Amino acid sequence: RTIHVQLLLKASLQAGIVAAMTPQPDAEGQDASEENVGFEGGELEAETNFADLLGPDCVIRRVDKDRNVIGGAKPQEMQQELMTRASAQKRIGACAEHVAGMNRTDKMQWALDLKEKANEFYMARNFEEAAKLYNDCLVALDFEGSPEENATIAAKLQLPVCTNLAACMIEIGSYMRVVEICDLALSVDSGCPKALYRRGLARYRMGDHAQAFPDLEAALSQIHERRGVKMLASDDKEAAATRAILDDLERRVHVYLTRIRQFGAQERARCQRMFDKSTLYADRPDAGSASPESLQVDDSDEAIDAALARRRTSCCCCSRRRSEKEKLA
């Protein structure tokens, strides 16, 4: 049996898993309380052991959103991931309920305040908690206003939160999630240098240099373009801070572009050595200097018959020697 664990689980699937692990009503017919369901402090605790449930013959494969296999997983990893996502789904539901009665202005302010708290956790290198708060911020996205209002929300909230969340996922090591988040950020701003750089970095760390290189080159191009615009802007503190960020980002992009180029050069050198005639027969000095005439094979009928006769004679000799040894034994 093979189970494909899709990285982007649908909310319905998550809800189904939680429901499947929820204890049934007690003997008196009343529903179990939330504490008995397994949620304590925002975490989901399940008594079910996936390794025992699936059996030793079960094979689990991780797939991307296009159902391409990207690796394997253990039952414990599958269980932990599903529990984490179910807990996150419950947290998102609580945030949605909290902001349900707010107007657009209050939602925006609530999300911005939450973003500042997430930034503090990130600076303290508490990436897991920062990622949770950044996810909570996205619940407050409200795109039911005018196009101008929606553009403001996307630029001031959705884009920075997505790029910051991608930075957390890089530190945690969830590189496939980084690509997904950066795709969302690039849907808001197709030339966002941070999103391009972090998506390229995630692909680089997954070993996908072919897709990482264009992302990093695009990030470098956008850095040069946007830094030129900032140079023309007024020399205030905000513009200076933005230029400093772009300078640091450019340095990082150059590091990974250089590594990819060096890796490509090493690969080409290895391939060239593989087919280099001077080293092809290094252990057989005379093999490479043999003339084509000396390598010709006589495939005439007479030569083939003679070779078969020699083989039959050799087999007969071996048979006689074997029978003599058996007699001696």
C-alpha cells in the first residue's frame, strides 16, 4: 500500500482527521468537552498511533501540489504533520471568529499590531511562534472593498507578512512551504526582491539549482532597479533604511549565484574528464594507442565455427576432470 501525503492538506481533510480522532459522546449521550477532544493549550493530542494503524507494509510518499513524488515519510512524521496542521486550523478558526465583528480599519490595525509582535519573536529567533503570528495576520485580509483599498491591504499587510513568513519557514526548514508562500507574495508584487530571493534560496537548499538560478538573477535585477529608484528619492531615513536592506540582500544573492556557478563549472569539468581520451584508459596505457586494425574482429562463419569448437572442447575437458574427481572421492 502506498499513501501519498500531500503537503497542502485541504481544510476539509484536516477537519475530517480531527473529527475521526474526536472521542464519541459519553454513555449519557452528551458530547465530550473540548478538553477531552485532545486540544490543550492549542495543541492536538491523539492517542492513535499511525504506525500501528497503517501497519508495517504501508509506504508513505510526500507529494507536491501537482502530486509529483518528492520523497518519503515515516508514519510518525505523517502523524506529527497532520496534528500540527489540525492545530493550526483550529487556531485560524479562533482568529477568524475574533475578527468577524470588526470593520476593515479595525481588522487592519489588529493585523499590524500582531505583525509587530511576530517581528519581535523573529528577532528573538523564536521562528515557530513568529510563524504562527504571521499566519494569524493573514486571517484579517479583507478584499471586499474598492480596488484601491484592496491594493493598500495587499501592499501593507499581505506582501510583508508573506515575505516574513517565508523567512521563518526557511529557518525552520520547510522549503516547499517557502515556495508556496513566495508564490503568493509574487502574485501581489511580481518583482518583489525578497520573495524572489527566498524562493530561490529554498529551491537551492532543495538542490533544484535549475529553478533557483532564474529566481536569484531576477532578484538581483529587481534590487538594482529599485535601488536606483530609491537613489532618486529624498534622502530621508526610510529611503536610507530601504537601500541598506537592498544592499544586504544583494550581497546574499551574489553568494548563492556564485555557489551555483561554481557547482555548474565543477559538474562540467567532471563530465569533460569522464570523456577525456587521455584519462579514459589511465590504468591501461597501451589500450588507447591500439590501432583500429588491431581491434578488428573476424566474424566469418569459419571463425565462429572454430570458436564454438574450442568452447565445446573446453567444456568436455572440464567434464572429464570433474568425473575423475568424483571417482577419486
